[in-house]
Amino acid sequence: MRQLSPEERRRWQSTTLAAPRRRYGADARLLFKLEDLVFGPARTLPKFRARELIARTPYQSWEQAAYLKADQRGNGRSRAEKLFRTVNEDRAEQDNEEWHIILLEEQIAVSGVHTNPIRFRLLPQLIAFAVYQQFWLLRVLKPAWSYRLNADIEDHAEYEYAALVAEHPEWETTPFRSAVAAGYGSYDSLADMFRQIGCDEGVHKEISLARMVIPAARA
């Protein structure tokens, strides 16, 4: 994902909070309501960690679906080229979501927050499993619907991160220190780091929207 400057990240937050949200489909709205029911309505770090675990599943399912779709059209060389491109794109987005999970895990540990392991560990896994099946099936049968659902999820996540930072003005002066984040980037404050995560979600959304328009380019 593209690294923005601190000023660009601030502009992103202001723009995101002021912009209207996408018109989410019924499936996305149901998922958001389920997340609020299971993880609570408040914006907490454990809730965001659970959401990130669920949000990673579309890219995992797309990678697996690509191997099935690759056998369906084109000659051997073109199928291989499309498969290579598709798998690399999906893994790059998957890896980016993995960074988000790791950074949230670290911040939860630093904050000393204790969570219910069933509510915030087991249930996210079960929800992610169900979401995986849905995305895999949509990717095989109707790719545009799969990309649309992911765009809804990422649009929602983009806004939620912007709102989370706005709810914590103390993060503006909280230094960001991490034992693991060298591969993700360096940031002056905790607020700045979370803004970058939100920016990443916006990029994921735009990629999914672009794929809706040109599904034939995908394996």
C-alpha cells in the first residue's frame, strides 16, 4: 500500500469523515450488525482486531478460487499469466491486512486490555470461516458481487478508522513504538499509524471497485 505523509493522512481523515458512505448491500449491513452484536457497538481495539481477521478472508478466498477459475478459459500461457497476477495481487492485499492484525495485537498488549477469548478470539474465527465460504462462492459464480461486498466492507473500515482516531485525541501526542512494525513503516504518533491503516482500507476499496468494472482481466 502507498505510504502517505502525515499531512496527507490528516487530509484523508478529514475527507473520509465528511464523505458519504457507500450504499451498502444487505449482506454487508448484516455483517456489520453481527459485528456490533458480538463485539459491542463501541469502537475498541479488540473489536478492530476481530474485524481485521474477518476482513482478511476475502483475499484468502479469492486466491483459492483463482486456481479453479484459471482452468476455465484461455491458453496455457495466458492462464498462467493471469493466475500469477491474480495470486500476487490477492496475497499483497492479504499481507497488508495481516500487518493491521499484528499492529492491533501489539497495541492491545501494550494497553493491557484483557478480553474474553471466546468473544474476541474464537467467534471472529467462526465468522471469518463463514465469510470465507461466501466470498469463495461469489468469486467463482459472480465475481462482481464478491468485489462489491468487499468494497462495502473496506469502505466501512476506512470510515471506522477515521472515526476511531477522532475519538482519541490523546493519540496525537502518544509516540508510536513497535517491536515488529519496521516492515510497515515509522510514524510519529499512534494517531498517525492508525490513519495509515485507514488509508490502506481505502486503497483496498478502490481496488475492489476497479475489479468490478474489469472482471475479465482477472483469472
